[in-house]
Amino acid sequence: MIELKNIRKTFRVAKRNAGLKAAAKALFRKEYTEIHALQDVSFKINDGEMIGYIGPNGAGKSSTIKIMSGVLTPDSGECLINGRVPWKERAAHVQEIGVVFGQRSQLWWDVPVIDSFELIRDIYRVPEEKYRKNLEDLTELLDIGEIVKTPARQLSLGQRMRCEIAASLLHDPRILFLDEPTIGLDAVSKIAVRDFVKTINREKGTTVILTTHDMQDIEALTERILLIGKGKILLDGSLEQLKSRKSTHRTLTVDYVGERLPLLPEMQVKKDLDGHAEIVLDTEKLSISDAIAHISAAAEVKDISVAGENIDDLVVSLYKEFAL
Amino acid sequence: MRKYLSFFRIRFLAGLQYRAAAWAGIATQFAWGGMSILMYRAFYQSGQSAFPMEFSQLSSYIWMQQAFLAMFMVWFYDNEIFDHITSGSIAYELCRPCDLYSMWFVKNMAIRLSRVVLRCAPILLVAALLPAPYGVTLPASLEAALLFPISMLLGFLVMVAFSMLVYISAFYTISPNGVRILVTSVLEFLAGGVLPIPFFPDWLRPVMYALPFASMQNTPYLIYVGHFAAGDALGGMVMQLFWVIALVLMGKGWMNRALKKVVVQGG
């Protein structure tokens, strides 16, 4: 159970104008500007949930993760995770969480990955039996049996990321923070990572909080989304809610036999060529089932699919709506 | 405790990988030790009586210094720690159920010791075979032989505890280089790295002995070569113990303060 209430965090950043004169001046008097990384962030996450935490760069995602993992102390506000305040009971708190920072590495650079794993085992005092079992499961699920004997410096990014994720789960954390875990990965590795995250969420009931810029991650993994922008939570809801909130337009893609599709007035044709048509309709005026019924009655349909608004477009338009 | 041992182990093993660097280091240290001894020989030939140590004691001092250089070298820092602070990777270390100060302390000990292990034996072996006043001799007495290892350990802890302060300063300065250069040059001098402390003028020595730097390499080596009589040796070791405790307390206090207002850099 994670509960944040009115969390605020402000950073002071040294600032100076360009040029030699300004640089000389800064030697004697530094000017600071305040950056309000988080202003009044509140939310609640139940055990076993899988949350997509999204927002543009600089919105405050990483700051929130750092506060929840006990690395940063907020200026004000309350944060309770499994009944503990992270920055006050850091040692006990971190024993129950796993963190993957996609842009940093926790593996020791010049020793085989398995040595890093053993170090992590000792750091978290994981009992030998449990360690062996977890290691076995993780190596199998993430398919890293072959690569754990290689030094981390010789791994590809995808291999390394799988090892990083394994490393953060060796101590059976109840909560897993994934900060951009798929950044820079190829399609195959991304899918492997997603499948794995899904599996542990389902089978172990691990609460997963995922920040990402990859909308496919969100689509594949999370049911609930928190959108943060300019340090505030803007939206909290399911992906479906977000989609429908934004748009009632759907695109029907139809493959059929025949010359041209007979259309209803509510249908808008984007493309209709050689038995392949793309039709946009407003679901408030015409329901999807009615549209499909009409089309299949009028032509011999080979294939038909319905697509909502592309999720990338959705997020961009949400960012615009909130003027981020 | 076990986690810190594991930390020590992984860093120690990683340090042992760099064999070529060790051979290069051994060669350099031989050259340096040999040159120093030849230089002092020229001075000593002009008159023995003006010097505070016998020439053979001085040779031993220099060879010990070269053999255990990695334990006490003041210019050496673990760049990984600076990187972690300046790049923000420290975020990972902060979400471990460990004390960061102890973790870094152990890491530093491990990396320095791994270097010494590879280097000290060949240097000592060859230096022991050199003809009499130029080589390294056995400890000056049974007492010296017993006190020397303890004093080495204490001196090593003083060294590491002091370098921790330099690491912690990186939380405040972003670029640690300025502090490092300043500290290195002053420290090398005051620790007896350039010139053994007994060679300094009478009025300056008390000041140097009051500072923590004399408690690093100076005390154990002077015990080894027999420059310190039993009473002086114990006094020196009490001083060492005092500085270990004082520097560790200072470092821990400063680190806790730094972490409270830490800004993890980047992303």
C-alpha cells in the first residue's frame, strides 16, 4: 500500500547569464532559481497494482520515484509505504522495494554478473535457499542463464537490462519501481521485459510502478495511469478511461471483396482502394456494432479491425490540453 | 557485517584483475626507491652526524614506503565514487539497506589492499637482497616487529578515513578535482611522503605530529626501522587511534548532513 499526500519538493539550481562578465559575477554571488519539481502530489496505490506513471521530461516522475524509494526527502507532505515513511526508516523500507533505474547500472562493471547478484544477496541478507530459488526462477524467466557468468561491461544493453531487473528482484521485494526500464532497448528485448514484468505482477503479486516514455509499454502493461505534469498529478484513471475521455472517434479497417463499400452518412472514408478501406466514425453518432453490421450485410468482409486513437497521439494531445 | 565483507571481496577481486598495471607499478616504484636512496647517499657522504636516522634505517623506510605505497598514496581515489556522486548513480546505493559511509570505507580499503597485495612481495623480496645499507632490513627489534602491524593497520584506517572526507566534499563541489589537487599536495608533504618527518626542522615537527597526516605512514615505518623507542611508539599509536576515531566521526556526521540535502544529479 502506497499513499502520498500533498508531497512537495523544490530544488535550488544555480543560474547565470551567458558570457564572461556574468561568469565572473557568479564567482562572488551565485544566483539561484527555484524549481518546483513536485507541487502537491497525492495518490494511493494498492497492493498488487500495476501503475503507469507518465509525463513529459522534467515533469517530476523521477523525483517522485526517488521520494518513494527513500533517496530524496520531500520539503513537505506525507508518504507512507507499507506503513513506513521511506526517508525516516530507510533501511527497513528499502528491504521491501526493488528499483531499476533504466539509465544507470547497479551491476559491478568489471566482474561477472553472478558476483553482483551474490553481493546483492549479502546486502539484503537473502537466505541461501530463497536466493537459489529466486535466482533459478529469474534466470529462467529472463533467459539469462548463459550471460550471468559474463562481466557486465561485455553485455549488450538488452542483456544488461534483463540482468538489472533480475538483480532488483533477488530479495523478493513487494514493490518494484521501474524507471524507464525499456529505454534504448530493441523490440525483442522490450517485449521480453514486458512479458516478464507482467508475469511477476500476476504470479507474485508484486506492485509495479513504471515510468516510461514508451506508450507501448503502457498499453501492454498497465491498467491504471497516473499522468504528471509540471509537478502535479493531472490524471488518474484507466487507459480506457483516458482514451474515451479524449476521443469518441474510432477507425475501422476493413478488407473485403468487391468494388466499393456502401457507406452510411455517419461514416467518413479515409481510404478505399482495391478492397481495403479505412473508415472513421464517431461512436456517439453510430455505434461500432451497428457499423460492422451494416458493412458485413453490404459486402463480403475478409477482415475487420477497430482501432482507437493511437496512444501516442492521445498523450501528446493530453500534454497539449494541460499546456505542458 | 557480512555485507561489508562481501563488498570488500568483490572490490578486492576486481582490483586483482589489473596485473599489467601492477607490473608497471612495481617497475616505477623500484626506480623511484632506487633514485631516492642514491640521492640520500650523496647527502650522507658529506657527513653522517647531521642526519636524524642512520642510512640503513632510511633505506628501510624508503623500501617499505615503496612496497606499501598503495595503502598510503594520498593522490589515489576511487573514481567510481566520484562518478556516482556527480552522475547521480548514487541513487542505487542510497536505496540499499546499507550504511553508505561504511560501504565506501570498505570499498576504499579493498581497492588499496588489492593493489598492495600484488605489489609488495616482489619489491620487498628484491629490496631484501640488496647489499647492506641500501636494502630493507628486518624490523629493528622484537617490539618493533610486534607493534608494526598494528600501527600499519591504524595508519591505513587514518588514511582511508581522511580520504572519505574528500569524497564527501564532492557532494558540495560537483567537481571534486580542486579539492583533490589541494589536498594531495599538502598531504603528501605533511604525511612524510616526500621526506620522512624526522628530517624536518625542530620547530615544525611538533606541529606535524599534532596533525592527522603524521599518523598515516610515518608512524608505522618509524616503528619498523627503530627510530621510535618503545615509549614513542605507543604514544604514536595512541595518536593514530585518536585520529581514526575522530576522522570517522567527522566523516559520518558530515555525510549524514550531506545526504539530508542531497540532490541526485540528472534524470
